Amino acid sequence: MIYLASAYSSDDPAVEEARFLAACRATASLLARGLHVYSPIVHSHAICEATGIMNRHWPGWYLHSSAMLTSSAALYVLTLLGWRESVGVTAEIEQARGMQLPIKYVDPVTYAISERAQ
């Protein structure tokens, strides 16, 4: 399984929605290539929107996301604007490095996968 990290939180709900949709498109593109992908943003945003039960933001999903990353073979980072400043993405990268997982970067327009961040 590939864990797809991407920036999400913003003071602007429209930015969060745009980031959610970008994560959906990237996840779909990777799935269409036959990759097994888990996106915490796609998963958590949809659940929270549908139920209103849980907080959509990083602290509320930390334990779940951490467990999913532990079950993953690689971390892919969707390089949306703001990914380098994202507390969640930074924590996911740190965890993946600690686990010695391969880390790759996904372009948010072409969905090209690279070894280095653009």
C-alpha cells in the first residue's frame, strides 16, 4: 500500500475543499495505474463531511493516519502548494524516514512520480 500525504488544513474552507479534490484526483490517477493507495485526506474529509462526527484536521486523525502509514510500503507526497509548510505532511515524512520507507513525490498536475520534490 502507498500512503499519499498531502496538505489540507487552511483558514480558508475553499482551500481545504480544493486540496481535498486535488487529493481525490491524484488518488484516482494512482489507482488507475494499478497502485494500491490510501489517502488520509480523501478518507477523512469524506467521512467528516458525511457524518459531522469527527474533526477533519490533523490532530484528530493523527493516530489513525500513523497506523495507516505503519502499514504502508511507501510514502508518496502530493506536492500541492503549501505541502512543505504542512504540519501533517512534515510529520508523515518524519515518520516515513524513521521507518526507512521510500519517499516519492507526485506532481499535482501531471501526477508524474519522482524521487525528488519539485
